[in-house]
Amino acid sequence: MFGVGISSGGSFTDAVIMDLKDWRVIAKAKSPTTYQDFSLGIISSLDKVLLASQIPADQVGLVSLATTLATNAIIEGRGGRIGLILIGIKHLELVGLKPETARDLPVHSVASIVGGHGPDGIEAAPLDVGGVREAVKHMLGEVDGFAVSGLFSVRNPEHELTVKRMIAQTCSKPVVCGHELAGSLGIYERTVTAVLNARIIPIIERLMKEVKGALAQRGISAPLMLVRGDGALMNEAVALERAIETIQSGPAASVIGGKFLASKDDVVVMDIGSTTTIISTVKAGTVKTDESGATISGWKTRVRAVDADALGNGGDSRIWIDDAGRLKVGPRRVMPLAFASIDFPTLKEKIAKSGSWEFINASKAMRKVDGSELINRFIGTVSRLEPITLDGLKNELSDVPVVDHLFKTLDEAGFIARIGLTPTDLMHIKGLFPLGDIEAARMGAELLAKTLGITAEELFDRVWKIMVHKITLRLTELQNSGGASYSNSADQSAVIGVLESVVSGALGDLKISCTLNSPIVGIGAPAHLFIPQVAKELNTEAIIPPNHEVGAAIGALIGNVASTSEFLIKKEMATSNFVVFPGRHVFTELEPAVEFTLKMGKEVSFAQAKRAGAAEIEFRVERKDKVVPNLGFMWSEIKVTATGRPSLEGREK
Amino acid sequence: MATKEEILAGLAKAVIDGDVDTAKKWAQAAIDSNIDAFEALTKGCQQGMKVMGDRYSAGEAYIPEIMLSADAMYTTMDMLRPHLKAKAVAPGTIVMGVIEGDVHDIGKNIVKMMLEASSVNVVDLGRDVPIAAFVDKVKEVNANAIGMSSLMTTCMFKMKDVVDMLVEQGLKPKVKVMVGGAPISEEFAKSVGADGYAPDAAEAVKVFEKLMRGA
């Protein structure tokens, strides 16, 4: 049997077909990522890889997908209208909510209901069932889904579950409870997680439906898996309940792919993409994750995700000249000339005529903005299908005195799409990237080089040096902050200053060098062009494995299905009882309490992993006891994880 | 006119003796001689309380004597308070109380007094304080810290519940937690997630100050 792994990145959607027995790569393919409709790029890359591999549809046993769709939707503020029911919170402002406006969280309406539990899992106040009924009735016609979050629901989920049952009796809209997605304290983070999850369910649902439809048309009946932010897989049924867990799935897939391709247990994985360079660390075979939860678009969630650093330097970073005449790369992302020329066939003419290599165009978001007559004229001018130079825009709107200011404001708000010279263009000129219009790239590079009084060849070398320098510096900072702690920020900037000097070699005759203890594995199409130099600067080995350009697609396919459940056993001093949470299962001795917890943990995790599509399930138990001298046992935190390979049994039609 | 040293020593001795009248006399002398009120409190009265605390620990003093000393100290404090410089040594508001199920509040009262002497704004919830009351009060008065004490091993575990309530409602690490009491150790304090522990009232002031400075 064979598996298809697909990863949608910032610019490209990569696909790979592997033999599931020996993990041999049979074929790989690349298609542009289609932001308007992610499924188009996914299906296109799927078709390409199927064609290249010549593998018949009935031999495909698994399809797995890492997509930034959820992340993008949250950043862009898209999603369904959500009714939020909070239980037992006396002060709404503490969870970032103002009852009158409810604008702080992306929810349509909020109801605050009396109820909730205490830290001991005992009811703090009885649930106001009448209040729930009233709130649901009120929200029902206006919302697409519900989020339910109660005080200490991780200690006792009873009230959240009651509300969920009550809503399910009145409608079939999705209901997400805080305790279902997070096992730790923090009602604010659990509420954010539940709300965002409820919001993006329809978006993930649409994607799955389209991809599933395409698979069916091609005669593929294999299960469809989605990659989670921690790199584990889940099938469609579970992904529809836990859509939020797909955030950070791109970086997760690339670090897992990198670790797999390098066959190393201690390695730094660098994925050089179009927009960003993602840096993550593998230690003793374990991918570093952020246990407290990923932050997305300023929202602190409780979603466990790979700890990846995104540096705003990639293939599509803008190459530009600052006011002092210095050459700069990034962090802004622009559309490479080589690709823009394909979308806008008159671009080369415009470059020749204007002598400029930078153009502006309205982003999709801007075309929707409704404003005053002035703003509408501005939008009309930039959003004609053709790109325009900034000077051209100023000429056309010469009677508008604030055009500079307006441009700056809209540009900073991300409403302006830019076209310009990028490392991707320079790679085209060098013949390293054959997908776009090489001529447009060359015209832009020559114009910019001329401005600096250098040749295009020299420009290439200088841009490369800047990229390598930035990536190296960021990596040294990360490795340093991973182990060092600073008493103040001045100390920290001093250390970063030293690292900067070391990396740039700017210490005169003094030579200080940095050595990275683990090798760097390069993932992503241009990895072989940067990573060897970065590794050399850091006196370590660069691993550029075969198939590195589809490393994330490989990572999407090789993950396991996993499910973790969390428990707490607490000794209550007044009674000397041992109480197991969530719930309130009371035992007089510790050992039976532990036995009960492990049994329940295995049952719950097994059922969840099986539902998420796992086969051959194994368990991992993590137990942390708190014992204080003279007092003895205080509590125990127990995590049970069930892990298994994805089952290859056909999905339900 | 008595020297500064004599006044400070006099204040300390009056507190040790639990002699309210003499304490009043020395407090007035401190005010008349323009001795810094805070210095009079910390180097005078507080030193006296410390001596009493040490004697109590060594079994050389008993609770009634401590209470007499506390009376003397409160009297001088009331006189000196209006003369305290506006610049607080450890600015901030702390909500204090003896944890649910426990009524032993002498220790808590001494810490309260010391904190007040250092111009800390103390909101005292008294004794046998339900766990939810700490957090509700913190929200109500927008406090910077919670101070809890317990003398009973069966009750001290409730401190963990208070910390859990802060974590659950997103109030930690903004609100600092300090704990104390006879059975409490530094290790216990750490294990329940407290930010500070003090073995005595004088130390409690230092811990509070450290926590407020974010050190």
C-alpha cells in the first residue's frame, strides 16, 4: 500500500507518494497554493503526484494533509458566528469579555450563566438551567455554532456537558466545550480555544468535503488524515470536532519530516519556505513543543503545538534599498516578479517603461473595504487588475494631498499587495527555480543592481550573504535563549550584540566562533542554497537529505495518530481521601486511585485514538508526583497517551 | 533631649515590656525630634517585636506577653502613621487572611502590622476565610498580592486551591501569593505554587517588597 502526504505552504503545495512498508519516496510534485480555495492547490498537487507515480488509485491506503487553512482563517478573522455560554464567571472582564459589547473575543453573543465548580471539583453553584434554556433560545437563530466554557470544568465537566446536551436537544449545530480541548487550568485560554475551534469548524469541514469529493472521483477510498500542530494525525471525524488542533500543522510536518529524513535524534530543523524560515529543535528524538499552548494572532490557546520560530526571511522576502542606500532583504513578503509576470502579462512592459522593479496592487481584503469617496478612488486606482508603481499611483491621484499618508496607512494594515524583486527571482536567474518568468526576474534584478552600481551577479552574492547572516544570527539567538536566562533585557541585548559580532565577523582581528552541537537539517526547496553556509558559520554539519524539497509533505504522512488524556489525583487532608479529577472519584487509598486513573485513562485514550483512526495502539503513561518532606504525598498528575499507526481501512463514504 | 539612638532603643524596650504609656512617650519624642517615622517603626518598634518573636520561638515568652507588646506597637504605629513619608517602601495592596478551617490569627496579625508599618495597603479578611473570598476580594480591590497563613496541617493544603483559583481565572502571575505559618516550609510554599514564603513577620515585609519589585 502507498500513502500520499500533502503540505500546503505559503506559496506551494507539495505532495509526495511513499511506500508505507519501507517509506520509500515513489514520486513528488509541487503546485501553487491557492489561497482563494485551498482545495484547488491540494487536488492539483495530488493529481500531479498520482500521475508521476503511476500508482493506481486502489493502491493508495492513506492520504494525509498538513494545511495552514485554520491558521489563516483565524489570522484573517474568518469563521462562523458563535454563541458563547460561560458558566460560573462572576467577572467577565477577566476572560477578556465585556458583556455589553462582546467584541474582545470573536463571538456573536455571550451569555453568562450561574454555576461552575471549585478547585476541588465540587459544585460552586447549581447550574441555572432556566438561564441556559433562555440563552440558547435567544442565540439559536443567530449563530452557526456554540462554545461552552465553565469555571474549573477540567476538574468537573458536568455543567459544560449538561449545557451541551441541552443545546443538542434543540439543534444540530456544533457545540464545543472547553474541557474537550484542554486539560489544564486557565478558563480564559480554554474559552479562546473553544471559541476559535467552533468558529473554524465550517471552514475545515468545507475543505475536507472538497478534498474527499476529489479523492472519491479518482477512486481513492483511503482514510483522509489531518496533521495536528504537534505533528500527530487525526481523521476527518475527529478533525471536525478539533479543527483548532490543526494550527501550526505546517511547522509540525516540516520538523517531523526533517527529523525522519536526517535519521537523527538530536537535530535542528530549518525549513526555508517562501515567506518564512522555520526553525525547530529535536532533542533525544522528541520534537520540542509548547506545553502551555500555542498563541495565534494574539490569542493564547491551550493547543499543544510544536515550538517553532518563524523568521521573516524566505524566498519571497522583499529585496530593497533603504533610505541610506543599503541593500536589505525582508521581512516583508512580496510577490516575486517571476510569478507576477505570469499573472500580469504586461508586467515586463511596465518594468521597462517605468524603470521600477516594485509595483503595488490591492490585496483581496482591500477590494472589499467600503469607505469615503477618497478611499474608494484610491482603492479603484490600485485595484484595477493591473499593477501600478507607487509613482504612477501618485501621478494619477495628484489632486489628493494625503495620498502618501493614505498609502502608508493601508500598506501597514496589510491592504496593499506588493510585487517586487525577491530571492526567488534571483534563483530563477541562476536557473535554480524553473517555474516562473525568468526574464521578468532578470529585468528587476538588473535595475536594482544598477541603482547600487553593482552587477546582477554581485547582487546575488550580497543577497545570499544577508540571508545566511540573518538565519545564522537568529539560530544562535534561539539556541542561546534556550539555555540561558537573563536577569534583565539589557543583558540579553548585550549577548545578542556579541552574537551579532561573532556571526558577522565584525571583531577586527579577534576571531570568536560559535559551535552548534547538533547538525542542521535543511527542508524546503531552497534549503541546499542556504543551509550549508549557515552550518559552516556555526561549525556544524549540514544535512540536505534527498527529497528535502518535499520534507513537510513527508512529515505529514509519517506521523502517528495520538490521543492524550490528563488526570489529577489529589490528597484531601481534612478527610485523608484521594480524589481523582476530572469528576470527583473518591478513594481512601492511593494505589486503588492510581489503578482506577490508569484504567480510565487507557479506556478514554484508546477510544479517542481509535476514533481518530489509529490501529495497533500502544500506551505511554507520564506520572508526576508531588511529595513534600514531612508531609508526604500531595498530588499526582497523570497523562495517558494512546498512539498508533493510521488504520488503512477505507473511510466511510 | 534624648538622642536618636536613645529614642529607638526606648521604643524597642517599651514594645518588649508591653508598656503602652512609655511607648507613647518615646513615639512623641521621635516625632518631636523629627526622626523618620519609618525608621522609628523599623529600627525601634519592629526591633522590639523581633526580640519578642525570638523569645516566643525560644519558649521564653508567651502569647499574652506578645499581645501586650503588639498593643504597645499598635499604639506607637497609630501615632507615627501620619508622619510616615508618602513614599512607600513597598507600594502595593495585599489581601490577607487565615485559610478556611483555621482560626489562629496572631501570626497573620503581626505580619499585617508589619506590612502596614511599611505603608503597604492591607485588606484583612480575618480568619477562617473561604478560598473563593480571597480571589473575589483581590478582584474587588485590584490587589497585587494575597497573603495566607495557617497553623494547621489539615488546612494548609487549601492554599493550593486558592492558587488554583488564581490560575484558573488568569490572575497569576499578576497577583503574587505569599504564605506563612508554623507548619509551612519554603518547600511546601513552592509546591503549592506560592511566589514567596517568610518564616517571620520582618521577613514577610522583605518578601513582599521583593515580589512587588518583580525580583
